[in-house]
Amino acid sequence: MTMIDSADIQRAADWIRNADGIVIAAGAGMSVDSGLPDFRGTDGLWTSLLPAGMTERDVGSLTQGDCFVEKPVDAWRFYGRALQVCRQLKPHAGYAMLKHWAEGARHGAFVFTSNVDGHFQAAGYDEARVLECHGTINFMQCGKPCDDAIWPSGSMMDGVDIDSLAASSLPRCPHCGHLARPNFLLFDDGLWVETRSSSQWERLRIWLRTVQRPVVIELGAGAAVPSVRMFAESVLGPLIRINLDESEVAGEGVGIRGTALDVLSAIDAALATP
Ligand SMILES: [Zn+2]
């Protein structure tokens, strides 16, 4: 564990105490502490999660939007495994800490996450207070797509032997019979159905208008895919940026270097001390 500056932790705790709404802006670093990699990027964690016969070199092409068209069996082995892992692993203790803090704020919390693992909902967060800017692995859509319909992934991959998946056994769209795919955004992906994310955006805008003194807690959001950082910086309130590598903050706020779980635990201890 790295040394965390206690004055920074105190400032963060004070902002959280005084806020009437908490904006939680989560990037891949939030999921890493539960053992999950960023499913849209490349990361050393892949090695332990890759299906048989695949190497880390295969990951790049499987983050492209056309992977379900170009190599559907590989894509489904990869993301079928990812779905299994997302369902098996439990959200780490930091989710419950944030949720507890939010219960002390008048307007609670709203989550903005680029993670597709659905772990905020799994940790008991209100579905109506989560925006998944890159979609979710917990819903499916048509790979064509024939229309805007999405449906829950549910237990579709539970107990499935991923290595035995073949073209004939891949999930299909219930409406047209075309290959199905997860409802998340890949790179250069023109086929993503974004209706769910769009209505989440609408709910977030409405919530933000009700909050007078927001605080933003940004967790493990990298600069390479800046959606989460850009959103976090757009909110008019102090920014608590928690990041292992790139923790600098330009405007009002504090940058705390460390893993999401370490820093959340430190802030939680400070909040417990009157
Ligand atoms: Zn279809």
C-alpha cells in the first residue's frame, strides 16, 4: 500500500460530509480491485481469464466493434467467459462504503461508470441512479441489429463450457435469429444499441439539476479513454480524483494516488472519526 497524504484524505472527507449529492465517476480501476479487468482494453489481468487457445495478442481485435461479425466464435468465447467472471466475482468493499456515504447525503448518489460489469447494481445501487456510458455485459442486443430491443443476459452463460462453444450454439436474437451480442460499446462500433444509455443520461441530467452542493469522486479513470474524466470535470463541484498513476487535478479538487479500495478505505476511516 502506498502512503496516502492524510491532509488530502481530510479534505476529501470534509467535502463528502458537506455535499448534498455524491457523483461517483468510475473507470476500470474501480473494477480491478474486485479482480476484473477492463473488458474493453488490454491489461495483464487478461492472462488468467482468457479462454483456451487465446493469447493476449488476440485481445486487441476482440475489442473492435466488428469482432462479432468477423470472428463470432472467438468473440463469444471471450465475452462469454467475461460474463461468467463478472457474475462470479463480488464487488469489493469500496462499493458499500460509497453507498453508505451516499445515504448521508440529501440527494444520495448517482453513478457514472465506463465499466460494463454491472457491479454497482450487484452491490445494491438503484438501477435508476446508474449511467453505464459504454453499456453493459448484463444485457444483450441483436448483432445486426434488427431493432433497438435489448434483453437481460441473465444466467445464459452460467455453467456453459466456454471452450466448447461453436457457431451452432451461439446466442441468437429472439426477434430475427441473427447472432446476438452484449449491449456494450466496443471500439469503432457502429452497431451498439444505445437507447438504454441514452435514457440513463436523461435521468442523470435531471438528478444533477436537483443537487446544490455536489462532490465528485472519480475512481481509477484512465486518461486514454477519457469519457469518465471528461464527465467528472464537467460537474460543478470539488473533484476527488483517486488514481494509481495520473492523479493530478487542475481545478478545485484533490488528487489522491492509490488504488480505489485503499483510498476509499482511508476516507471511510476519516469519515468515521468525528
Ligand atoms: Zn435481430
